[in-house]
Amino acid sequence: MVRGFERGVRLLAACASVVACNSGPPPTCSPGSGGHGAGTGGAAGTTASFTIQGKINKDLDLLFMIDNSSGMTSMQQKLVTQIPAFIQTLQQAPGGLPNLHIAVVSSDMGAPGDEVRAIGCTDSGDQGQFQYQVGLAATMCNATTLAQGDTFVSDVDGLTNFTDPLATVVQCVADLGASGCGFEHQLASIARALGADGSPPPPSNANFLRPNAYLGIILLTNEDDCSAPPNTPLFSLNGGKQSVTNPLGPLANYRCNQFGHLCKDPSGAVIQPPLNPTASTSGTPPMLTLTDCTSNDTGGTDDLTPVARFVSGVKALKEDPDNQILVAAITAPADPYTIEWVTPVSQTPGAGELWPQIMHTCGAAGSDDLAPGALQTTIDGSSGDPGVRIAQFAHGFTNSLVASICDPSYRNAMLAIATKLGAMINNSSCLALGRVQNDIQGHPACTVTNHLQDASGNVTDVPVSSCDENGNTPPCWTLNAGTSCPAGDLMFQLMPDQAAQNAASLSSTLTCPICQPGSSLPGC
């Protein structure tokens, strides 16, 4: 099982020789080749030696959850357009393109109730099954070129189950169209697809998740999650009227807000978004702005599944989720969270009711459903409602990223996601080395040796050059201040060549001259 380095290395920073593992349990400290010795320039110095053990793991299982409800066409197109740049960025990561499994699921899990068919939903939806045929909105392909019977994309050690270019195949599958259920179950779809809800994944999804692989989850959605258990009354009239007189209110998307969120009203009280105007409501039409909204995970309602349950279920898929899982969401900003009460189009004449609806947090400038104070406007048809539960799910993971569904292009978001994925799976380590001496070129004056063991147990030692000095030609290494490392630590990264990737096992020894107090040597 691949693990992060920081925990084990920092515990052992006081040792002269440190072993840092990226496979198996945290390392232990033992005597080694480090310690005191001759420094450069004829001055006494200290040499620190670290050994990073474990075969490089490049396996990445990547799941796209794409909202396929009404109104998502333009936003799906913006995502699909950036998939080639996303794949190219993964290819440019240290060590090259990961060993990929890529799958796509929709947001449609159905909406079991007594009126769901009247609102365009089925009882069960797609049930987290991978979408592997040509997407309903796809225009760049006539076939996915996936091997017969395969339900996800596989590109492992150069062996593929498709014939078109990788980016084209993913684009072909990901353009799902916008005919799915309007009560989106984004989180439930992810959990069902991966078997993170306590039941095995669908048989058609078999062999996607690899036990030791990193896991990336990317969500694209313009509405908040409305995942609910099968026995929920949320999608039914329950014998009542399609009216605000119904205890759950009209059968509409606002139920997902009313029973899925907790917010502060202008007085500071924590409330569920109300069904009817309150004393704090003002304006024409009546409006109410709430703040600090979170998922209603209090246990006081069983209408929506708590976000915390989805987070814990996905984390349970990996032994070291903080270092093995990344979740990214392209969704609508969570603020401003404004409710307005309007006359419904379908209302019986003379009924005089006002129904609540959540206003867009981003969308077309001047539109009557854009919340006052919204900071982002669009001209391409993109819009979105507060992504409270979606953002909370993403931020439940150490490695996460949240971007706006209303950005004019998703290029920056997709490149950032690919970069973070590459960094997560890169063979890197945070090392408490102290200040390292430099060579005459200004680079760390360290030496690195790869120890490659074949299937028969024979070990070959291979000196490795610095990437700064050989033009980033594998195998090579870098040692820099890493933004993800604690202050004062240096991040060691190894860019392997094919021989290192093919070895039965691999370890790399890094030895660096450490500056002594008062030293005037380069780098000190």
C-alpha cells in the first residue's frame, strides 16, 4: 500500500541515517552510511542519508461524476473541451502518464416516489453503473472504440483497451447529455459506483478499483446533491397536494435545500431554509438571504443522506486516504444563498400561492433568478445553485479542489486537478534535511543511487543525475522546497525511467552534505 512519506520521515529526523518508506508500515530508524564525515571544501561537515524504499506506484483510478440533468449541456461541453489538456498535463507529470483506469457515472440515481415519472425521473436511474457508450451529446465520435464488453477506459503500462487517442475516448464517453433526473444524487452515484455505500459495486463496474491504486474523483454539477435513502418521502406528495400546504412543500428541487441544509438567518439563528416567508423576508418578490450554510447532517431528518457518511464510505476504500484520494468539484459557489418566493407557472388560477426557490449563485447578468450580490456572471448559458453539500464533500478530503461551474473556461480547473493528481502519485518525500550545501551550479550537492531488484533478487545500483543538470531526462531527481511540505523541509522527487518502473522492487538512496553553523560554503 502506497503511503505518504512525511509522517515517517519527520518522526526520524534526528537520526543520522533515515529510512523513509512509501510501501508498508512507517519506517524505523537504524544506523547507516550517514553521520559525520568530510564536508566539501575541506571543512568538517555532516552528511545526511535517506533511503526511499518501495516500487513506484503509478496506478490511478479516476472517476468522473457528470451531472446529466436538464440545463447541463453547455457546462458538459466546457468540461469535454478541456479533457485533452487534462490528459496532456497527466502525461507531463514526473514519471509520465499514470497507469489509468477512467470511468464515468451520471448523477441519475432516480427518485423513488409517487410522482417521479411526472417530473422526468425513474425509480432507480443509472444506479452508479459506468456510462461507457457514446454520450448522448457527443459530436466528436461515432464509437468509443472500447474493447467489447469493457465499461471503463484502461491504459496500463502502454496496454490499452481502446484504439482512438485516449483523450478522444474519454471525451466520447463523458458527453452524457441532459436527460437525467432533476433530483440529482451526485454523491450517492459515486458511492454506489465504487461500492462505498456498504454494498458491492454494480457487476458491470468490476475490476475498476485496484487495491493499491490512487483514487481521483471529479464532479461536474450545477446543483447541490440531493442524495436520499430509498425510503425517503422527499420525492412524493404523500397523499397531499402539490402546494405549500403539503407538509414537505411542493414537489420541486427546493425540497433538497429545505431538508438538506442548515443555515443562519439574519438574526444568527440556525434554521432549515423555510418553506414560507419569515419575519426577515423583504422585497418584491419576497427574498431571504441566509449565511454559513452546511449540510444538515444533524440526524434530525432522514430525508437526505448525511455528507459525512459519503466521506467516510469513500475514505474506507483506501488504507491511507489522506495520501491516496483526491476529490475535485466544479460546482456553483455556495454563496450568496438567497431564497425567493414566486408565483409558480403551473399554479391553478386564483390559488394565490408563492412557492420558494433557491436563486442562482452565478449565472446570466440581469436574469431574474440570479441572487443579489452574486459575484460571477456568465454569457454562455452556465448557471448554478449553491453547491453546499458538494463542496463539503470535496473538502472532507485532505487532497481537494473546488472550482466554479460558471468559469468561462474549465481549463485552469482541469489543469490544476491534473497537476494535483500528478503530485499525489509522484514518488516524493518531505525530508527534514536542514540546509543543504550546493554545487558550483547552485544545485543541491547530493548524490542519488537507484537500487533495482529483479524477480530473481539480483540488485543493480544505478547512479541518478539531477533533473536540473540533465534536462529532466529520466531517471533524475529534484530536491526543492515543496509547497506541501512543512516549513523548512525539502521535497525529494524521483522521475523514474522505464528500467525503474519495470523493476520488481526499487529503492533510492539520497546522500547530501549538510551545512554547519557559520559555514560560508555555497548554499549555506
